Amino acid sequence: METEFDEQKAQNSFDSKALLFRALNYWYLFVIVLGIAFVVTYFYNKRIERIYRMESLISIKEEQNPFFSSSMNLTFNWGGASDKVETVKTTLKSRTHNENVVRVLQTYIHYKEQGVYRLEDIHTNAPFIASLDESVPQLLNTPIKIVFRDRDNYTASIDFTDEERFSGINYKLNKVSKITPKGETYSGDFVMNAEANTDYFKFALTPRRNTEIEIGKPYYIYLTSLNSEIANYQGIAISLKVQGASMLELSLTGPNRAILADYLNLTTEILKGKQLEEKNQFATNTLNFIDKMIQGVEDSLRKDEQKLKKYKQDNKVFDPSLKGEDVFARMNQYSIEKNKYKLELQYYKLLEDYLTNSTDFRSLPAPASSGIEDENIVTNVSKIVSLSIQRAKLGETVKNDIFFKEIDKDIEATKRVLLENVKTARSSTAIDISNVDNRMARANAEFRKLPEEEQQLFNIERSYKISEASYTMFLEKKNEAGIVKAANVSDVKVIDSAKDLGQKAILPNTRKNYSIALFIGLLLPLGFVFLVTILDNNINTPEDIKKLSNIPILGIVSRSRSASNLAVFESPKSSVAESFRGIRSSLQYMYRNLENDNTKTVLITSSVSGEGKTFCSINVASVFSLTGKKTILVGLDLRKPKIFGDFGINNDIGVVNYLIGQKEMDEVIQSTKYENLDVITSGPIPPNPSELLISQKLEEFIADLKQRYDYVILDTPPLGLVSDALDLITHADATIYMVRQDYSKKAMLNIINDKYKKGEVKNISFVFNDYRQKAKYGYGYGYGYGYGYGYGNYGNGYHENERRSLLSRLKKPFKRK
């Protein structure tokens, strides 16, 4: 079980070294694939549109109004800086905001010229400006070619053959409609500064300053949809420059640096303006409220002034008495105080009605506009106005009700607190009015003791003074509110604006692309080599044999350069001859261990044909004969006799004749021109080769040979095709099992391994034939090694009437037997 486990583990192991050397053997494949990868990458980098990245940097900071005071509390920022940062990020990505920017910049109008590979966007480098009539449909996503015949005249043309369906857009309504061309092309002549009105477009071209029109050069106007432009710029990247800080980095990517820079700068300016407008909304509401109050007071003041002037003229009363002046001064002061409290009550009533009947509190005027300085009311009015502004802004950017729940909860809580504040303030103001009324009653008692004419004068003057005081107060509040509004600055500040400084393109990333090409150029051929290695079922190295079997390796025979199988005789100094001398030495060592001094019998077989069995048999017999030992080579491959051709003898008489009793031993033995080497060929092909090889006559045949010769070399049939060799192994002292490099299959060793494990064969060893030390294997053994001849295209010729494939027949002339 241990042996089986080791062999299974060996068969499943992966030889990374073999993979490396095989990859080196396919070096040309790496060169080709890498070359193709780099060439493709080069043209890809050349042809792909350049994409640039532009950036700007802004800060979001609470800018406190320098004129802020408790009596001028006209602004309130709810949520702090972090809330502002998130609000700004949401606004910059909102459709409403980006639509405003797109419409101002008209980014949907693209000016292009023909580049090397495509139409290139030239933006402000175009020598003209197209003023669209946005109330009519304009042709979408189809280039309108503009060619100037001179500075004042141009030709506009459209090619309709590239697309099947066309549409137009009404930019004012943002509505897309179908356009049906009246032909495959359109062309018309038009004049600069005049409207060009066609079925496909309606615009006027005007020259752009500081640019020069090239006569005859084609320019292009390409219109895109409003929605696509908005969606594109909604993808603006926003990130915190420093974590925890209120600095945002805005970035856009696209094919034209100038457009990106213009868009980033304009989106920031529109954001600043919108933010300042919202910040000033409280002050604006207050100014509107004050203006209405001033208008009412002005009318009363004018009437009181005219009435006072007329009374003095009619009654010729100009200077009241000293006592009357004192009483008048006190009554006038009490009246002004009472009027102030009435204005407060009027504001409380207005505020209460607003809170009760409205859901949008952005238009609430500031309490200071009515002289109210109650800290609770001032704070909570500012808070509820700010929350309402924040909710309205959120409504422009998101549509999900989930986002409104929290802010609606805050607004409702603030409203309840504010109503309680108003109720308390109204009660307090009512008490103040009652106190003033008591003081006025005592002053009235003294006032009634004055002369009637003086009383009437004082009443008229008192009414005038009250109106004048109210008018003065409202003017002061208006000035205060105006100062606060004028001093307000946006919380958004531009630190670095976007500038087109010729920045390098971020795409294509040539270094990254070449790195990918290098990776693919190495991975594909390496994957191919790996696949070939995994799927390779051939035995390629001696290490493969060691992994597949416990049977030892007797020797390694390299590829022969000899023209025949007689390599030892024809090239005695070659590496092949030295390989067989090494095999001879190993066999002699094996025989010494067997302590057998009698004739030595060597059986040579293989799994299938073509593995060099005959080649090895001839040369093993040759090296033994060179030692002066009488050696005979016996061809027991009765189905496919081969050995006679190499020695120049015939196959008319052989082993078969002896086994069937036609000839005697001396008659079948044929001498060769080489000393000490005789040959017995197979003879005629018999109808029953297997039966002959297991007959008693064969045992007598081998026994007789052992008496006559020192070494008997048996060339037998392949073990993987027929069972003859298994029957003959019992007659051999040693068995050589041939394995041919890049030819023998790994699975073919299972048969002999099984026999070896069961003890059915002994003294067996492998000879690794046709060995070439190549880079794809990386192993080296013994001498230089070359080719072992073998059976060549032996095929499945042991089976009757078997038809060889065309491929096998074509290969036959190139194989050795």
C-alpha cells in the first residue's frame, strides 16, 4: 500500500521545473505574443480619446456678519459646518443645480474639427458661436458640417447615411421628437450673423473674438441632449481635501480641458450666488415687511402734519404754555410707548397666524423689524426660517420622503416652542400696555384742565409725534437690515479655481496599458505552455519514469545519427555506442548479483511499436559481441519481423521454421559479417504466433541456444499490444523494457508496473530511448545523447486487417524501426 501511495502521489505531482524549461523552449511564442500585445497597445494608446482631469478647491465656512447683534439677528445657520458641507455636496450633484450650469454654459453645443482618428472637441477655439433658437427642435447627435466659403458665407451640410433614426430636441421644453430626413444628405448656403432656418436646425453663427476663420476647413456642430449633459456633470467627484476639514476638492474628467475648467468655475460661482441668496432671504423678508409698514406710517404722518399745520394757521396758536408742554411731553411719551407695544402685539398676531396656517416659514420677517428683542422669539424665528430654507433646498435635490422626516420633526418642534413663546410674550406685553394706560389716565386728568384750544393742539401734535416716532423706528430698522444684508458674504469660498494649464491626460494610462500588455503577453503563452504540460501524457524525461514506476532505469540512449540500426558498429565512438556500453556494464553487474555463470539471456520488449525495441536489441547484441563473447540475436517478433534487413540477410528461414519442425537449429542460425554475432530471424509470419511462443519446442530452442552462446538477446513483440512477451519473460535472466522520449505514454507503464508489483516479472529495468537534452525539459544525463531508432510506425499492425490512418502512413518515412 505504501508503494501504491507513493506512485499515486508522484503521478499527481506537478513539475514546476519542467514547466519552466518547457516555457524556455517556446521562447519564440513569448516573443510573438509580446510583440503583438505591444503593437496593439501602441495603436490603442494612439487611437483612444484623451481624457483629462480638472480640479478646483473650495472651502465651506460659517462667515459671521460683522454687523451682527441681538437686535439685528436676521440670519441663522442651523446644523453647523458639517451640515453645510453635506448640503453643498448634495447641491453640486443635484439635477436642478447642474441644469442651471449646463444651460448657462450651453455645454450641449459641441464645436468640433476633424482629428487624426475622430472629431475633436475644440470648444472656445472654434472661430464662431452658434446661437440656437431653443424653442424649436434641433438635430440631435448628428454632426452638422460647416465649411466657410469666405468670411461672411458658409455651407452647412448633414450626412444621414450613418444612422437609421434621427431625433431633435426643443431645449426650452427639454422635449425630444422624431426627425425624418428628406434625403440621404442635406446641404445649404447661409450668411454669417443671419439666422439659418431649416427642417433640421435653426441657429445663427457669429464670429468669435480673437479667432481666425480658415476658409475651406470643415468645422462641425454637434448637439447633445440636455439630459445626457446634466447626467454627465452630475458625476462630478467631490472629496474632502483634509479629513475633518471643511475644504472640498471638485474634479471632472472629460476630453476637453477648457470645458471642464469653465464648468467647474461656473458651478462654484452659481453655488456661491445661490447660497448667498438663501442666506439673505431672512433679511430680504424683513426689508419687505418694513417697507409695507413704512408705507402705512407715511400716510398717517403726512395727514397729521397737514392737520397740525392747518390748526395752527386757523387758530393762530403757536406756542403752548409751560405747564401744557410738560403735560404734553409726558402724554406723548406714554403714547409712543403704547404704540410700540401695539406693534409688538401686531407682530405676535402675524406670527401666530403664520405658524398656525402655513407650512412654509421662509417668508417670516425678523422680530427686530417690530422692535422685538425677546431672545427666545428671535432665536426660534431664525431657527424655523433656516430649517424651512434647508427643507426647500433638500426638495430640489432628493425625492425620497425619508430624507424629510427628520427635518420636518425639527420644524414641528420649533413651531410648538415658538407658539408658547408668543403666548408668553403677548401676556407680558398686555401687562405693559395696562401700565402705560394707567399713567396716561393721570396725565389726561391734568390735560383736561388746560384751555380747550391748547388741548386740541396737543392732541394733534401727539398723533403727529406717534406717527413720526414709528416712522423713525422703521427707517432705523430698515437701515439695520440693509447693512446686515449688504455685509453678508457667501459661506462658499474659492481657494483654487480650475485652470487649463495644459495638464497631461489621465487616460489612456500608457504605462499601465503597457504593463497590462506585458502581463498578457507573458500570461497567454505561459498559460499555453502550462496547458500543454498538463495535457502532455507522454514520458518526456527520466524523472517522469521515476515518478510513474518503481522499476529502475538501466540506461539512457540518446538520439542516433547513424543511417541504420547498427549504431555501435557504424559509429563506435558515438555517444549512442557509449550509451549501449553503459547498458552492457549494468547488465553484467546485474548478472554478478544473480551469481549465474551460465549463458545470459536478455529479453527486450516495450509497450507499443515505435519505442526502439529492435534498435536496442541489435545494439545490445552488438556491444556484447565486441567483448569477444559469442552472442546471438533472436527475432521473436513473429508478427512483424524486422532485424534481417539491417544485417543484409533474408527472412526466408527463421524461428518459425524451427518451432514447426521444418528446420534444425543449425539451419536457422545465420552468421553476420561481424565477429561473434549471429542472428536468427523470425521467419515466415505464422497463423498462430502466440501458440508457437508458448510451445515446448520454444523452451528446447532457448535451452539449445544457451548451450551454444554466451549471450542470447531476444527481440520480442510489444507488451502493450500482445501478450507474447509476458510468456517469454520466464525464459530471460534480465528484461529490458523500452521507453521512448516524447512517444511512450504514461498510462502504458501500468501493465508492466502491475506485473512487477505482483512479482510476475523480475530483474526488469527500463531503457530510456531517443533522449534529447532540450530546454523544455531541463534534465541532462550521461553523454550528449541522441536518437534511439526503434519500431518507427509500428502502429497496431499486430491486429489483423487493421487500417492505418493517413497521418500514420505519412509519418512512416520519418520514423525508425
